[in-house]
Amino acid sequence: MSKSETYRIEVEAVAEYIEAQSNPDDDHYVFAYNITIRNTGTIAARLISRHWIITDGTGHVQEVHGQGVVGEQPLLAPGESFRYTSGSVLETAVGTMHGSYQMEAADGHRFNAEIPTFMLAMPRVLH
């Protein structure tokens, strides 16, 4: 069995604009994102830390590093999923997020689970 089959984490992200907490007149745009992390490998793995790269509509990049997610370091057995919701604030109506989770498998092997790029966008801004 290859390492790619043993250590495999899939990440899915869905973002939404939070109009009630945003104030476009002050360049304050609030977004929530729902993340699903699924262990599709063959060994249990714990999410140790996160690294986000957030880019706003002007190209300004902010990097965020931290332990776990929403105060947790979930352990995912093969086939298990973990879902959480978090948020981001931008100064533009459009932006993107991507990054990685640093994982540690039950055998001590550390690896990254890539978070694919997803869009943060105020409704009706993009065509």
C-alpha cells in the first residue's frame, strides 16, 4: 500500500456571506465557512494545526497559523469525518482562502492535508 493511500485526508469547504454582520460602507465583509474533513486513508490521524492563506480582492494576503480548529484537535479514524464552522472578515466583497492542516497519523508520521481554494464573495458581486 502506498503512502498516498495510507495518509489521505479530503477537505471540503463551503462559504457564505453573513449580511447581518457586514457593513459594506465601512469595507467590512463577514463570511462564514463550513469545513468537512474526511479521513479517506487507512490509518487514524489527528489534526494538529492549521495554516490559512486568505487573499482579499485587492491581492492583500493574510496568513493565519494556529493549533487545531475551533479549539479542538480531532482524531479521525479511517472513514470518519469532522465538521466545523468558522469565519473570516475581509475589507473587500470578494476573496479566496486556501491552506493546509498539519496531521499526525497514529504511527507518528506527520503530513499535510491540503485545503483547496474556495471563494468568499458577497452575493451578486461575481457574474
